[in-house]
Amino acid sequence: MPRSIFSFSSISKQFVVTSFLLLEEEGKLSLDDDVRKYIPELPDYGHTIGLRHLIHHICGLKDKLTLWEISGRT
């Protein structure tokens, strides 16, 4: 039985970023691509949010746990 609980997203980020970099190396995407190219249902916030912004946590989007806390959920 595990004694530690890790957030899935905390563990998976490094694999997602590595995948982005491999795909960029193959010319299949650019880190400067608008994230809405891949997630079209994401609203337009008036500026481009690139994959690079997501990688470096500078996109301005709140994570779901923060949004839950702001809305009063635990």
C-alpha cells in the first residue's frame, strides 16, 4: 500500500513536456502554437496562449484546484 499520494498532474507534466519537445523536433508542432489549435473549446481570452506558456506556467489560466478553492469547494 502506498504511503504517499501524488497528484497525477505533478507526475505527468515532465512526460507531457518531453512529448511536446519530441513532436517539435519532428516538426509536428511548435511550442509557439496557440493551445486552442489542440483544445478548440478553450475560450479566447484576447491573447494567444502558446504551448510554451503552459510549459512554463505563465499562461494565466488557473488550475482546477485553485478554481475549486475560489468557488468555496474543498
